[in-house]
Amino acid sequence: MDLDEKNQVIKMLGNGRLEAMCFDGTKRLCHIRGKLRKKVWINTSDIILVGLRDYQDNKADVILKYNADEARSLKAYGELPEHAKINETDTFGPGDDDEIQFDDIGDDDEDIDDVNSLLFLPSCSWIGESE
């Protein structure tokens, strides 16, 4: 039995933990090592290398994150199964547009004159505000 395996991230749990699926069908709770924290950002569906624990079969430690090119190479060499999905992270939900539409708000020149009445004074009161 290998002491390390390649897994695919299923869900980020926060606090340096994630849920990953091994390609043999085992789901594991993985801990991101301190060396990788804040330096290597791991997302859902990334391919990672985990170190298995001798004393806890359902837990593992993240050793390495493969970038998309490395993961494609692993798949080409037969290290990853054909059903492994590489580089398919969704930032938008299904049916969402990738573009942001802005409405034309028109000519708002009349609001510019009101800016002078909203000056903030050091005494923490607004000009024109009655006590």
C-alpha cells in the first residue's frame, strides 16, 4: 500500500481542511499543511497529493497541489484515471452569465450641486443639520 495518493478536491471546508475523493472511491478529510497554507491556494476539483495516516484511514495530509499542466501530464502517463476531471472549477453557477451588465443611469448633473451641502465637519456634524 502506498503512503501517498492522488486525490481530487470535492469541497473546501475552511480552517485548512478539505474533503477529497481518492480515485479508488475513498472519501477522506484532508488537512492542509502549514507549509502550503497562505502560499498555495487549493480550489474545488484540483488534483492534490496526500499523505495517508497509518492510524486514521479516513484522514490525510495535503503534501502537494498539482497545477493543471502537471495534472494533464499525470493523466497522459496513466497515473490518473480517464474519468478524472481536470481544470473544471466553476466560478459561476449554471446559467449565470460571465459578463456583468451595467445600466445607463443617464445624466445626473443635478446631483452634483447637492454635494456641497453634505460636507463633513471635524465636529462630527453635517452642514445644514439642525441640533
